Amino acid sequence: MDVLKRPSIPEDAVQYQLFLVHRDQSDAEGHERLLQQILQNILAEIAPLLVQYIWQHQPFNLKYHPEKGDVPAHVGGVTEFGDNVEDEWFIVYLLKHITGTFSDVAAVVYDNDGQFLLIEAAEHLPKWLDPDSSENRVFLYRGELHILPNRTRSGEVGWPRDSVPAVGQALEVLHSHTESCLAKQSIRTVLAKRLNGYPEKIQQNFHCTHCYVPAGIAVVLSRRPDLIAPAVSAFYLRDPVDLQACRTFRTFPPDTRVMTSVKFTRCLYAQLQQQSFVPDRRSGFTLPARSHPQYRAHELGMKLAHGFEILCSKSGQSSSENEAPVSSNPLWRGFLDSLKKNGYFKSELEGSVRYKELMTLAEGFFRQSVTSTHCPDIHYPGQEVLKVLEGASYSLEELKSQEAHLPPEDSDSWLDISPQELERLLEERGGRGVSDGTCKTTQPDEEMQEEEAGYSLIAVTQGMKNFINTMSSHEGAEIPRSCLAEPFSFDPDAVTSALDRLLGSKDDELDSDDFEDDDDDDEEDDNDDEDEKVQNGESQEQAGAEALDNLRKYMDEMDQELQSTNIGKSFTQNNRASNKADASKSSSAASSSELVEEEIQPLDVDLNLVSNLLESLASQAGLAGPASNLLQSLGIHIPPDADQS
């Protein structure tokens, strides 16, 4: 598909579409009703996973999309995940879960980079699959990744790589040949490794800590924990105009502050914790000394208060009171029935406190996930904060009495990463980690011994030779996938073919007969054909031998010219060559010209290669550079330089 025709996706956003694999094209209304029913069932299925999830910017949302062009009717949505890429991969997990639960649904997911699922498994993709040939070929179906194969001959399963199938055509192939479209095991393993840990990973990405915040914020977060995300973003992306509203704090006065437990995502906590900020003196916020045991709680609470105050100052004049209740939405009744069937309320009595809390969470999830033309929850979170604050009644004394019963804080040691852990993560992302996903923890001395034991100069030279001999194209140099796994082999036919291309093919040589007149009779031409072929063969052999001799003479003359220059002296000679060089220095100038040819000896290419690479690595002083990047891409690990001189 032409790049200009592709739908535009905002940066840091992911788009997803859910199609029916087999549909009745003759009944459009029945198809729409079926999709609406599937939408209700999907929301009810994933509601337990999402009601307590905190999104960085926008939530996972689905709505019905009618047929448009060659794209069939489907349900789908777009989510901006901002700085938290885990939101994007959580959506991928949701889509795998949905397609695994509903066997007649196939999902497509991509972001502004394109098929990021293929990017994740780029090392294992077939050669023919690239961004141009992957359009409308990649689906999540029955809980697994499926890729339409390349059809090279008629009768094969798949689709030709030089044409883009329509979505309907691709779905037909997927439905008819599901097993043939299943992605390779290595590709599916990479994707499963990236999604490993879900849904338990949802709780692992949370971080609970104590914050000293105004009472209104404590009440809002107790009822709507998801509003922590827009508040942190408002503080994180503040500007001088936003801070003007934080001089007086009309909505959240600092004299009502209480200690409470706040749940963040790790991304939100890192954004809030790592920013340095000094409050305005007129705001009324004062911080204790840094040595105070609760300094961090006071600092986090001060930053949160600024974020919530900025949100409320941007709420505008429009009020969320005009928002229609969720019960007026025709999808709500079916969604609520599906929740009850799936045991969402956990046998809670209708009207109990816990039942009401679960109902509030379900209503909030429904508003966010079932998008409409205007959604105040997403675009105006400040209005939602004011709405919750107006509908909540609280006692400051009661909130203060709860300070003694707060749950313990989570450790934020995950913010600090050691050099060894960073190296392990980089190796794992670079594909050099342990195949089963486990990581062995070794001591520094043991790591050094393993590095020295696994280091080999032969591996360096062999890897470079494999890299040079690898086929490349206008798209760049190709890194060998297993540069150390296969032994080095010499192909004389390939060398001969390369020399033919270098010296000119047989068809490119001019024959003197080409300039003769064509007035001879046909009979004479027929009789001379065989003689000409023999003569041409002999002349071509002679020409090839002469060309090789000329090439050798040319190379010898070039060696003689370079021998006395700095370029010639820069190469490392073997002992024999160096001894002859010393002998030539002691000889007279008259006889030196006669010994030049004897002095020139073949260079030890491997020795010079390793010497130059080690000199380049030493000049990098442990930093990234051309030599280290090339060797790392070839899978060759060089130990650190122990000679500090």
C-alpha cells in the first residue's frame, strides 16, 4: 500500500481493529448486530482486567466502525500510551486474549512505526517479509500470531509479496488456511517472551507509596485511582502559565493535608519522583528538611497537589453535570448482564458497599472504553475531578485518624539499576541472552573468567570474514545471523565468477570481426561458424590469461609504490619480512632498487585486522564506537582492556 494512503496514527499511539473472519456479505444489518453483540461480550470479558488498570494517557476503547472502502465493518479504537510503552504491549496481550476467547475474531494492531510485532521479531522473519510486503498480512487469530505466506506459484497458499491483499481477501485466506498462516515458532516465541507475565504483571507495574496531600485529593483518588495519571501528566508537562493557578490553591488548600497511600504505575512514579521542583512561596506549601523521614511523602504530595490544581484550572466553563448517565446507553444493559454472568460482582449483595464500589468502577470503565463523539472523561479530566469532589462528603478528622493504619510502602529500588544489570538487559534485548529467558547471576570475578575464556582472536577474524562475504544490497550491509556457527568455506567457482565480473564478461569483449563488412555469402558464413567458435574460445582464454597477468603486474607495481610510503609502513610485517627489511637498509642505495621485489612479502591479513581492531577499541576508551558496534552486531564480545597504560 502507498505510504500516503495509509491511515495516519499519532505518535506514541496504537491502533487496533477486530474483524469477523467469516462474515455474511449479503446481510449488512445482521453483520452490524453481530458485531455489537461481540463488542458487549468482549467488554464484559476484559472488564475484570481493566477496571483497576491505570493508563498513562488514554484507555483501551472499542466502538463499532461501519464498512469503508475495502475495509469491512469492525470494532476498534486508538489509544495514546504516551511515555509508558507497557500500555501498548498490554493492549497486545488483551488482543491475544480476545482472539483466543472469541475464535471467530481476528485482530490487527499497529502504531506509527507500522507492524511493531514484526519489529520485535525482526531477527527471525523470512527474507521476503519487509514493511512493504507486510501490509494486511499480519493478524492475531485464535490467540496466536498469523502471517499470510508468500505465494510464489499458482496453487500455493498465501498471497504474492509484490501485491497487497484487501482486508477481506486476507481474512478469507486466514480462515481457509489457518495452519499454513501460523507464524514460525521462533517468531511466536519472541512475542510470547515479550508478553510473559501478564496478567499478573499488571499488579507488578503498580507502585504504592505514602503522600502528604490535601484532603480533597485523598478523597478523589480513593474513588477514582485512575485520575492519578492526568494529574501527574499535568505536573510533568507544566508551563509557566499553568503554575499561575498554583499561587493560591483555591481547590486544594495546603492546610488540609493528610497522609494517605497513593497507587501509581511505575512510569508515573518515576516521572513524579525524578523531577526537581521548588513551590512558590505564596502557595503555602513548605517542605521539611531532606533528612526528615517523611520528606519524600511531603515532596510527592506537593507535586501531586500542583498537578491536580492545574487540572482543575483547565476544566473550563462547561460542566460535566450535563453528561448523560451510562444507563441511557443502549449497550449498558447488555454489558451489565455480561458482567453478572462472568461473576464480576463476586456474589456481593446488590446495594452493599463493595457492590457499589464495583459498580462505580464498571461505570467508569464503560465510559472510557465505549467511546462516543464527545467523551469528557478523556479530554477534560479536570471536570471529572471536580465532579468526584462535589459528590463526595468527607471528614478531615476521619482522614487523619486513618493515617495510623496505612499499608506499608513499596520499595523503589527498581529505580536504581547496576551496570551489570544494565549489561544483562542490553544483551537480552540484543538477542545474546539465555534462550529460555532465565538469567544466571555470576560474581564479577567469574564473569571476567568467562569473558577471557570465551574470547578468541580467531573468532574475531572469522567473524569479519563472514561479514565481508555476506551478500549486501542498496538497503545496507547484512549482518550474518549466525556468524560463528558455520565453518568458513572457500568457493573457487564464486571467486572465478567474481573475477569475470571484474575483468569483463565474455559478451563484453569486442571481436575484430565485428568491424568487417557483412557482404559474405550465407554459405561461407555457415562454414566458418565452427572455425570462429574455436578461434574465439582460444582468443578468449588468451585474453583472460593476459588480463590476469596485467592485473598481477598492476598490483605488483602498486605494492612497490606503496612500500616506501607511510601506508606501506603502517602494516605489520612478519618476522621474515622485517629481517629482509633490515638487510635492505644496510645495503647500498644502488642495489636497493634490485631488492625491492624481494622485500615485498604477502601481508598477514589476520594479524593486521586484529591489530587495527584492538587499536580502534583502545581509542574508544570503553565508549561506543565503530569497532565495538560492528563486533557486537556480529555476536563477538571483547573483554575490557586490562592494560590501562
